[in-house]
Amino acid sequence: MSYTYKTRGVCASVIEFELNDGIVSNVSFRGGCNGNLKAVSKLVEGMEGKRVVEILKGNICGFKNTSCADQLAIAIEKALLEQGE
């Protein structure tokens, strides 16, 4: 299933991804640090959503209390809950 998540408190404005059978794929960010976010997207490709949340949730960026990676974890966690996982 495809998801679009409007971020809060970070440079990227939107995260789009797919979550099928608990597996994350096709992650893309609008805005933010292009190279870093492309790398994050590649690293989580094919990974279990629960594992992505474990690794990335709580990661912060500079003086902010969140980060694009943290926002991805929040988005995936929400999607997992919607899917009943």
C-alpha cells in the first residue's frame, strides 16, 4: 500500500513510501538534504518496517527534536498501525 506523510519540524515536506506485508519500499522525500535522504531511502529498501522504526525513531537533526529519518520512522509506525501490525 502506498503512503504519503506530511512531515513536521524538518526540511523535507513530504515522505512517500510503500508498505506491503510489513516491508518498506520506494521511499522518497520531497525537500531536505537530497544526498542524505537518497541514502536513507536506499538503506531501508526491502527492510521490515518494524526494524526501520527501531533504528530510526528518536534520531534528531542538529538543534531540532526530530529529523527526516525520525519522521520516516513515525510515518512507517503509523502505517503499520493502520495495517494492524
